[in-house]
Amino acid sequence: MSRKKEEQAREEEIEQEIRRVKLPRGRQSLGIVEQRLGGARMRVRCLDGKSRVCRIPGRLKRRLWVREGDTVLVEPWELSGDEKGDVIFKYRKSQVQWLKTKGHLKDIKDLEDF
């Protein structure tokens, strides 16, 4: 009986995750981490077709752990925005699936070629 409650609690948790999916606003773009560069920096291929060197801002450094292949939300810098940006959010697997089904990651097939 407790196993059934655990499964139900897990399903509710996934539902909560999906309800809170952050979508790109303004200049923000979705991207996939290509390569870790050391420190808090990484190379991210964004869905707008550009590859940026992004960093994790100081306020998120200890809370946001990112690996290669993760889907992230990138905020390009005001100056040199085509080359640099900040990673402001990391999507979980269930959130990535939701984004794919809703069509926000339809260009992802092109990005998986690298």
C-alpha cells in the first residue's frame, strides 16, 4: 500500500514540474550544452542557430549543475550577445519531453547531429 502512495506522490511531483516549465521570453533562447569549458563556463548550441560561450551566474553557481547534453535556457548578453550568454535555467527530462510534445523543441533533431 505504501508503494502505491509513493508512485502516486511521484506522479504528482512530475505534474508539478510540467506545470512550471519556463518558456523563453524576449531575447532568451533554448539550447543544448555541447561542451564544458571549465569553471562555470560551457559552449551551448542555441535553437536560434548560434553557438555561445555561456556561464552560470554567481547566484546560481552552487544550485545549478549542468552536464553535456542538458537542455538549458540561455539569456544572451547585451554586448556581444551572439557570442556570449548566461545559463539561467536547466530543464529536467520530463520538462524536455513536454517541450518536445508542445513543439518548442522541433528544431532539436537538427541539433542532435553534432
